[in-house]
Amino acid sequence: MLAFVLLTLVGIYYRIDGDKLVVYTFFIPTFYPIDKIKDIKPTKSVLSSPATSLTHRLAITFSDRKILKSSIPLIISPVRQEEFIRQLLSINPEIRH
């Protein structure tokens, strides 16, 4: 059981690849267009998401509901949040935060 939990935590990470936000869950990438990000804000939501932290989470809302196929935001927990947000803003300065 401990191995499964550790594999899950190690298998969730994020990176920026050109104009895409790549979210890895169980080492499987999902690509999100950075130019469609509407806003980023801190959240304490406990929604199931690819976020390993319970306290340092970011909610990302997209301008196009078709991206997530719902109105629920994407919740992630990058390690260096401020740096992560700066990188996203350098690609899409229209993001509200």
C-alpha cells in the first residue's frame, strides 16, 4: 500500500512545454493550452485533482469549458508556485491572478 501511495505522489508533476501546461498523472501527460487560461488563484479545495499538497494548491480556470469538459477548475500544486505563475504569465500575460 505504501508503494502505491509513493508511486502516486512521484507520478504527479507539472511542467511548461512551449505554450502548453503539461500535467503528469501516473506519468501520463495531459496537455492544456496556456493561452486559454483565464485565471489562477490559490485554493483550499479538497476536490480530487492532480495535486499532491492539501494546503498549497492553485485553481486554474480556462476560458473555454471544452478544455476540461466541465466548469470545475484544474487544481494543481506546483512546488515553486510564484515561479510557476511567473512562467505562465510570461507566455500569457492576460491571466488574472
